[in-house]
Amino acid sequence: YFINSYVSLIEPHTSYLAPRISENFKINMSLSLQGIGALLGSKDEYVTIEKIIKGGPAEKQGELKNGDRILAVGQGDSGSFIDVVGWRLDDVVEKIRGDKGTVVRLSVLNEDELMDSKPHIISITRDKVKLEEQAAQYQILDVHTGADKSSEKKIGVINLPAFYLDFEAKARGDEDYRSTTADVRKILNKFKEENVDAVIMDLRNNGGGSLIEARDLTGLFIDSGPVVQIKSSRGGVTVDRDADKNIAWTKPMVVLTNRASASASEIFAAALQDYGRAVVVGERSFGKGTVQSLIPLDNYARESEHAMGQLKLTLSQFFRINGGSTQNRGVIPDIQFPKRAGTDSYGESEYDNALPWTSIKRSNYNMQGDLTSEIPQLRKYYKAREQVNPEFAFIKEDYDYYNKIKDDKSVSLSESIRKKESKKQEDRKIARKKKRELISKGELDPLITAVEVLFNSEEKEEEEPKKNDDDELENTVNNSKPADDFILMEAARIVSDLVNLKQKDLVVNANDKTAQVGEKL
């Protein structure tokens, strides 16, 4: 805590990663770990099994069940048990984690067994576990744009919770190493097979990750060219380029962001916006325009008996290919949704010691699309829907209410006044719930066209509550719930509008060419 308190005075993203945190960072980036394959949680004094990961060692062994309480952990086939009742979750996780091929024994009680029951001893051989829930997921939506079936549009949504990359596997030369770009490429191929008309890249709550993956993922949607400019602390500027001329997706696309979209997410969104390749919709992004490097401290303390962790240092700043920066300002969407309550006080600009916004020379690049005529039309269509969409009205109400009360720092010591204030808040929640119930029973304005879910890869398994996993990872939960996600639905309507506008342009251009041929004849 002292080290991080000290280094954060220099710059908000410089920090020390303790060995345990450093290990979890590697797991989050590679989406794999060596363990038993179970999501763990805490209940009372016990560490419990929240969910068995599909395809993992625990599922294959078959004895460990959801709800089981772990009483003790033993190493190997005959190691003595250590009582873990009352332990911190991360300490128990450390005992369960281990190298592939080694054995861990768990003393457990089933969820419905009494405490004086005889525990069950379960031996599980550790193995590599893939964390599929944190990888890119996808959906296919059907957007109704009119009364006849021919006007329906099939929209693909890619939910990307992070820019992950298995650095170690890539360094070893493994051909099948896990990466964001490889996973998204596979999804795009599926969209082609399903004749999807357009794509939404959902980057809401995506805090970033690998700079390499931000570049490579951008390369799937452009011919070739610069993606991001990087300025070192010494002032030198390098241009990170996509050299692959192959384009995985040529049809229209939208990038969906919110205030929690940061770093690598901003590089991707900004590059596609600068190239004219995608329409960015949603909220202004976080505004993190700096690049961190990880320095393993074990390299400088080779004789230490204990792991030393890593130092995360801010050594450079990234810039858009148009020369601007996302630092503090973030990526400004082409179509901005209403501000949510509290977002004004969130983001890079809220740090006292954040680096200031600046700019550099524009990089040399060729536009990959032209959306200058379509964006004003899309804004017009969106604004018409926003005015009649009750959910956007609720966002505005909440924003105004929050701003009204946020500066009130007083707390009444009167019990009756406190009860009155609590009742007022409760009445407000009940009123909102009743409004939503009335809306669900009635019909929305015809402008709010229906959006149906044709397929959702996240629903392949029965969903259960997501808790801390086997290694107390910082879980990044995929962010889309189509049945209730009015933000995603509106993004689908916007990209559907874009498809219609592009189709009209093709018809107009074809008619113009026909007319020119007729004049020559």
C-alpha cells in the first residue's frame, strides 16, 4: 500500500503489482490458468464452490458440486490437510492453484449437509483451464426496420470485455496462442456464414489490455496503415502500423463505448473513427492516453527466495493517427447518448495528476471510408427515437436528480427526517418500476422498432451468478443483456440505419452510371 501510494503521486497509472496480483494479471491476459476449474466465493466463514467451469478438471473428475463448502486443502496424494475455515478467499485460492499434473485434495461438505457431517475427500489433478467467459462473445440480432420482412436487418454484436493476449505462449512460438484478434476473426467468419448485414463492436466497460491486440484488431477492418502513434518519454515518436492488407470485414460497423471504455479500447475506436471506417456511438470514453510497461522485479533480484512481483511504469503516451490524443478528452462519439448520473466525475480528467492533453503531427494515412454524409442523417434518426424512448427519458431524469443532490454533504441527525428521506427514495424506485411495467404492457412509439435476439453465445450454458473465480481473478463480465439492454438495441437500430443509407447510395450511384451511359448512346 505504501509503495502504490507513493508512486501514484507521480502519475495515476504507475503502480507496483505484488506477486499474487501479478499472477492474476497474467491469467486475465492469457485467459487461462492452471488449477481445478471452479469459480469460488465466500459465504459466512467458508469458501464455497459457486460454479464448475465447463471442460475443466473439476467437471471431468465429477465429484465437486456447486454449493460445496471447502473445509481443508491438502497437497498431493498424501499431504496433510490444512484447515481453511475462516481464511481469506485469495489465501485459499493460492493453496488450490498449482502446476499442471499435480494433485490437490479438498475436504468438503455439500451445501445441504450439517456441520457435524463427515466431510468428503475429493482428489483433483490440476490442469490448464480456459476462461471462456472472459473471452469475446457474440450475438446475432434481428432489427425490424419496417413492416415487410425484406426490410429486416441481421446485426452481429461482438462483446469484447478486454484486449487479451497470451504473451508467454506467443513468445514460445505456439501457433494456437490465445488472442483477441484470433477470436474476433473466427466470430466474423461466422457472421459471414450467417449473412450478417453489419457489426457492432461492444466496448462498454472494456478497460483495455494489450496494445498489440488493439493494433491487430483494428487491422481486421482496414486495408493497411498506421493505427496509433506512440511518443516516448524522451520525445521520439514511432508509428504502430497494420501491415496486413487482408480485411476480415468490409460491411458497415458501429463501435459502442461508454465512460469505462479505456486505453486499448480508445486506440481501436479512435483509429476506426479517423479512418472513416466505423461510426462511434454511446458515451465519451475514459480518456486514458498513456502506455504502461511491466518490469519484472525478479530480473533485478535473482537471488531472492521469494517472487518480487512487477512494476508497472508509464513510459510513453499514445496519439491518434490524426495527431490528436485521447488523454483526458477520450473518444467523442459521432452519436452521443444522454449522460448517465455520476459520469461527469469519472474518467482520466478526474485525477489530480493526470497528464495534460496535447497533440502531435498527423500521421500519413488514407481514408478507408467516408461517413460524412451518413452521420448527420444517423443523428437525425437517433434524435427522433431518443425523444420517444422512455429509457432515455429515465437516464435524463436520473442525471438531473443526481446533480441536484450530489453537492448536499449534510446528514440529518433526526430519525424522522432520515426515515422521510429513505421513504422518498423508496417511493421513487417504486414509481419507476410501475412506469416500466406500464411501458412493457403497452406499445412503444413506432420509431422504436423491434430488436430480436436470434443467437447469443453467452446463453449456450445455463447462466449462474458470476462470482470470484478459482484464482480470485478480477473478472471482466461481458456487458450485454439483449433482453433488457436498450443501449445495445439503439446501437443496433443505428447500424441498421447505416446499412439502409449505404444501400440507397449504391442504388443512386448505379442509376447515375446508367444515366451517363444513356447520354453517350
